[in-house]
Amino acid sequence: MRNARWNAPLHAAACAALVCACPGSSSVLLRPSDAPVLDQTADAPERPASSAMPPIDQLARPEEQAVLAEFARAMGGPDGRNPKTLLPVLDRILAKLPRPTMLRGYVQLARAAVFGALDRHAEAIAAVEESIRLLPGYAGPLLTAAGIYIYSNNPGLASDALIRASEIDPQDVRGLPDYETSGLLGRLDAIRDQKRARLLSDRLLAIGWTGSGVGSRSQLAAMAIRQAMTEGDVTRARSLVPSLLEPGATYQLLAERAYEAIWPDLEKWAGPNLSNQWTLYLTEARKRWLAGGDLERGADYASALRSAGDFDTIIAEFLPLFDKPLDRQHDWQLLFIAPKLVNALMTRGRTDDALGVYKKASQTWPLGSSANALNLYANEPNALLYADRPAEALAKIDAAIKDSHRWRGEINVDAIAGMHQTRACVLHALGRDAEAAVSASIAGQVGHASQRAELALCMGKPAGAEAALLKALAVPEERTAAIGFMQLDNSPVIPTAFARKRRADIEALRRSPRLLAALAPFGRILPFALSDGAPKPAR
């Protein structure tokens, strides 16, 4: 889920070309691979091969100069910051440009951004695709298209566009923020499009994209290692091992036999039980968080601490942030920190304090205020379920699902599935299995084998969970998740009846002889849990 304030995805370079009151530049992607491209010699002046947008003095034909001036005034005036008032102005300008010229393409680019801001996704796509055709060879329309595609739940097209834009203007693509690239890779993962995810990762690594997050480049390196091994390029895979910073990626590679050729390289790099890598990872994450108090880096640090099982440091670092007044615009990254903090508090038996975090945050981000607010309202019901309060959880999850309908493409498909999984588990806990089956069916259509196994377990169907994992182990695209699910977990159990039963059910499934036999040709159970090698302060 993204931040849902109006941040029209008109690429910054496009806006700067007109020196306009840029309405936003939350941009990413592309045109579909089969979209026709006009002859690049028609109406396209000579220019450098790599460029985000055409220069302003080459944008309009002589007879279009008055229209260009009108367009610039519209974008720079008061209407330029309000999508509802800007759209009719742009429509009138477009009507004055019936020919397939570069200026028409530029106006269509602006209209696409406005349609995107208004959640009129089909019209946004139509406008940006014409812009791409009329501005061939420029990265700006492709980057704007990427943002439109990703938030209309077309991550495959978004990835294709971003790769194409990087071939035109790698420097501009190197400036994309972590939030956009991680969001795109996450959406590709949700639809199990590993091929595109690996191709995109390879391309971002090749152009030198680093991101600002502690694990950004590490995430790309892990995917690139998988791609290299798929292609039989062991030398390249070995060369990427020192780029791995996040221990979870190394742990997974060590568990899969497909990467056995580089196990010694991984073990040498990471140290015993990944201890060397954990020290590097946590030190770097903390350094970035303390450098400026940037809450996005704080969210990175909270994720690192949660993976390391250091719940006390999560509480010490982040609970005080919820004790002071919160600013809806400045502090919105707390929406991503809150669920990790709540989990840490519940693990320590502090249920009231945990639920108090959601209560405090809801005063700043009430339900319906943005798509990202659902990071609170979709997770709170799960906390209530683990707190043995399923009736309250049902009311909360129903409200969250209802609100999700208003945000459409802004909500990842796996997030929708996750909400229905919570609802199915809650209804089962209340003895309402007939109703639970509807949400279970929706949840089961998306996500990985581990999620389907956990769904079956919470519905009281251990045989179904085993069957889901057996099926996944037979499918290469699903195998990684299934092997990961089977690994040891030494993290503390939340001290509630629901949590204890859930852990017992999972551990019983992990001991299944049938599953262990099916896993053996493709993976191994590592002799240590992921967090075992992480340093933890004394309690």
C-alpha cells in the first residue's frame, strides 16, 4: 500500500522541462511491449541518445507555440496543483492539438498523471501510452507510465517499462527511490513473476542503482544470484556474494540445493550461523537510522531488529515515538513501523501496550484517510486474534476490507489476500466455518505456499497444509517458499492460547516425514534458525 496523498506520477524531468508547479514525481514505469511506436524520424529533432524528456525549445512546432505557452501557464498556475481543476484545462489544450506531435505527447503525459491521481486508471493508461508513442526514445513517459501501471496492479508491465527506461536514461532511473523499486519487486513477488523480478534486479544492478535502504542493493544481489545460477553462470553468482548484506537472503540460498555450488562462498562471507553478516547488517541499519532520524531508515532498522529477534531494542527505540504528537505527513513511515513494534510488545506479553500503539496511531491516520492507513487497520485484527479476542478482530477486519475497496490499485493483491486470510482465521476461531470458506477461497488465490499452508492450519486442516507444501515442492517457482517454511524457528512465542496452538501446529507440520522426504532432493534443513547468529543485548 502506498502513501495515498495526491502525488501525481508526472516524472520530475518532464515537469522541470516546463518549469511548472510540479504536482509530484512519484514515478516509475513503461509502455506495454506490444504498443506501437511511431517513426522516430517524424517530428523528432536530433538529441542525445539518453534523455528523460525533449528540451523545451524543441518540444513544439512553430504553429504550436501559443498552445505550449498556454500549457505552461496551466501547469504553473493554481490549477496545476489540483487534479480536478487541471483536467478540464488539459482537455481543452489537447483538443487544440489534433496532430500526432511531440507537444500532444507531452500534454497526454500530464493528463496521464492527473488521471492517475484521480484513480481513473484506464484513462491514465490510454493517455500515457499515446505519450510514449509520440515521444519515442525518451524515458520520461516510460517512468510516468511505470507509476501508473504499478498502482493499477500491472507490475509486469511496470517492470518492462522500467527496464526500457533504464536503457534510454540509466542516470534518471538510478535516482528512483527505494519505496518505488521495493514496491514493484514486492508486487512481482506477490504474483510469483520471478522471471521479471530477476531481470529487473539484474538491470538495476547493472546501471549502478543502490537505493538508500540498508538492504536495497542486497535484495537485488540475491535475485541476480538466482538468475545467474539459473543460467549456469556460477562465476557471476560467486562475484555477487559480497553484495549480500541481509542475512535472510543468505539463509535461504544456503537451504536450497540449487545453490550448493556457492554454499562455501556464502558460508565464508556470512560466518558461523551468519554471525558476521548479522553484525554488518545490524550495524549498518542502526548507523543509517541514527544518522538523521529518517523514519524510512527507522522502518529498515525495525525490520532488521525483528528478523534478528531483538524485540527489546525495537521497543526501546520506537515505542517512545508514539508517545509524542504525530504529524500525518511527516511521520507516515510510522505506519510501517507500528506492526513490528506491536509484534515485539506482544511477544513480551505487553498486549495492552501493543494495542495502544494502534489506538494512538489511529488518531492521526483514521480509517479512510489514505491507502497506507490500512497498514494499521489490516494488522490490528491479527493482533486481536493473537490476543484471543476474535470477536473484536472480526469487526476490525470487516471494516478494513470494506475500506480497501475505495483504494483499488493502490492496494497490493497480496495485501487484499492477507486481509481475507485474517478474516478466515478469525471466523474459524468463532466457529463460523461456512463464512470463513469464502474469505479462505479469496486468500488462497494469491501468495506463496507458506501462506496457503498457514491458512490451512488456522482453518484446522493440517492435512491441507501438508498437501499445499507437497505441491509447492514439486513446482520450481513455489519451491523456495516451501523450503523456507520448513526451516527452524527459535523465536519466542506470544504468550496466548492462540499463538501457542499456532506454533505447535506449525512445528508438527515441519516434522512431517512426507514433507521432509519431498524436500530432501531440493533443499536441506539448516542446523540453526535465521536469528541464531544475531547479537542480542542482555535483557
